[in-house]
Amino acid sequence: MNFYLTAFLLGLSLSVIAMGIFISMKIFNIPDITTDGSYTLGAVITAICLSHGYPLWLTYLLAVFGGALAGSITGFIHTKLKINALLAGILVMTALYSVNLSLLGRSNLPLLNVRNIFQSLSFISDIDRNTFFILLVITTLLWVGLSLMLKTDFGLAMRATGNSESMIKALGVDTDRMKIIGLAISNGLVATSGFLVAQYQGFADINMGIGIVIVGLGSVMIGEAISHWFNISSIWINILLVIAGSIAFQVVLAFTLSLGIDANLLKLITALFVLFIVSLPNLSFRKN
């Protein structure tokens, strides 16, 4: 049971990545690979700051700023230098590997005997229940905040930029600025996930972000599939389904491992699972 509880809590932590990828993929139609680097950057900044005694609020702000800066650089390269969005993300992700390694000074930084958010905010005596409560509150606040932002005039302009860039540009909206800010918000959320996971797992590792975009993409695809099946258009529910998709994704992987599958094959299983989710809407069982 603890095995699935861990998967559930990890899914809740990684759901913030899914919210970030929801912005880049579903709103701007940009496959932002920066995610792999900004997630690790958030974890690296968190580990360094906490190990040096920085307060939690300042650690969080620095982690989010680092992720947002990485996202804005990707947006700048894409919009101002006219580089393909996928290539721009790959370039920034590659650069971030060196940045993260330079900041850490080594490949792994444990957070032993370091007071983290789950210890500082103790509302329930049971550790697992307290962790669940904190993650639930943080995820809920981010879900509400993101949903409200996307309902504002600014948020509607962002969504319109992704749906019809030429139309919204004709109305006088600076679409380049929208993309840069949007990718900054997206990677700020991704770095938030790194902030949470580093504290939950108790370490930051230089390779922890490799392939993490697949996890976020799979979560978004699960949410999108459910949204299409039930014809849901509400932005509130769509983001909530993305969060649920992240949890379901981790629980499915936990179930796979419980069957005795070699842990070395986890990335392969993850890729196949995402392939299945992405292909599902396009599969037709009707006879021609």
C-alpha cells in the first residue's frame, strides 16, 4: 500500500509539470523541451539554498525565477531569433545541463539533516498524511491560480495566440511577448515541481530531469483524452484532469513495477505508455 501511496504523492508533485506543459503544448502548441532542464534547475536551486540555510519562501522564489528565466530565454530564441521552437528548447536544455552541473559542483546533492517544507509545515503528526495535505494545498492553489489567470484578458490573449496567431496579431497583441511570458510561466511551474520533488525525495541529481517531459506530456494527454470523451470545454476542469492524469500516470507505472518488471525498463515502459495514450484518439475500431 505504501508503494502506491508514494506513487500518488509523486504524481501530485509532478502534476505541476503537467500544468506547465499544458501551457506550452495545449495553449501555444510548442513542444518545449526546456522542461527537462528547468525541472532539474528548480531542484538544484532548492537543494543548494536549503543546504545553505536559506528560508523556504526565498528558496521557492529563486527556483521559480530560475525556471521562468530559462523559459523566457527559449521564448526569446524562438520569437526574436526565429529559431524553431523545438530546437530552441533543445539548445536551452543542453545549456542548462552545464549550468546545473556547475551550480551543484557534483552530480548529486543529498538533503540529509536539512529541514524541508514537509517538516517545516507540520499540520498532521502522520508524515505521509502531512505530506499529502501540503502537496494537495500547493497543487490546489496553483490550479486555482492558473485557471483564474487563463480566464483574465491576459490569459484569453495567450489562448488566442495559440489558436489563431494571425488574428490576435491583427488586433494589436504582441504575440512574441505572449509566447515569451507564457513559456516563462510554464517553466516556472516546472521548476516548482523540481522544488517539491527534490524535498520529497531528499536529493537533487543532475540527471533527474532526463525524459521528464514525457511524464508531463503523458499526463496532459490523459487529461485531454478524458476531456474529449466527455466533451469538456471548461478550462478549470481541463487543468484538473491534467492533474488527475499525472497521478494516474504514476500509479500505472507503480502497478507495472509491482508486477516484477525490471526497473531498468521503466523509461521504455513510460515511452510505450505515452505512445499508447497519444495514439488512442487516432485509433479507429470501425470497419471501413
